[in-house]
Amino acid sequence: MELFNYLLANNYTKSGLLESVRLLRQAVEKDLYSSDGKAQSLGLLPAKLYADFTKEDLYTKIKEYTKKIKELPELTLLLPFIPDEPNLAMLTNWLRKEINPSLVVNIKLDKQLGAGCAFIINGVYRDYSISNELKQANDKIQTLLTNFEKRVLEVKK
């Protein structure tokens, strides 16, 4: 599983991990089936990780990695923008440190948030956006005004 940990450390999203495994499979297939049958590094991975593949176990290992990727905990992060790669790396590394070292992030664009973010983890939705804060403040103001209006009407009676 050293290879899996390497892939996880260098990918931040489930789709990125799956794409890395697909590219890895293609590179190893090309090498294994077009040479003497021993995998040789193509520069995708450290040589010691790449050399673990053989014709006999390539597809078994790829299936194991794919299954494990699909089972990883995922946090869906809704943002009003799509972060660039360095910011995504920084954010994901922080989330992995604080929540779970195996966490992968699913970024979704939501321009309605305005500023801030919302996220979904384990089926729970949390909204920390400015638009949500303004809506909550508006609801409180409406309640205060309604209560004030009721009191004014009671005093007039």
C-alpha cells in the first residue's frame, strides 16, 4: 500500500486519484507488454514503487486501488470560486490534518454563496457563507419587526 499512500499524498480529489490510477495502469501496461515483462520506471513514480507490478498482478492491484479510492471519506466543499492547484493542495492538506488523513475533497462551484463556503460531510450540510449569515440576520429582523408590530397593536387596543 506504499503506492496507494504515494498517490493519496499527491492527489486531492477522488477524480484525481482515479485518473492517476488510470494513467498508471496505461503506463505499466505499455511497459509490461512491450518489453521483457519487467516494469521499468517511466518517471511517473519512484522506481521502487513502479517495480512492484507484474503481468500477473497488475489488474488485481489496480482493482484494489480503485476500490479503496471509492471508499475514501469525502468532503464536498462548495465555494464561490474554483481554487487553483496550490490553494487546493494547501486546503486539502489542512483538512486532512484536522479531520482525516485519508480525506479527499470534492469541489463544487456555487456562486450564490457570495463569500465564505459551505460543505457536506457524512451527509451533514453546513453553510458558512455571507449569504447565509445575511439570510439569518434578515429572519431575525423580520421576527423582531413582527413582534414589535404585535405589541404596538396591543397597546392601541
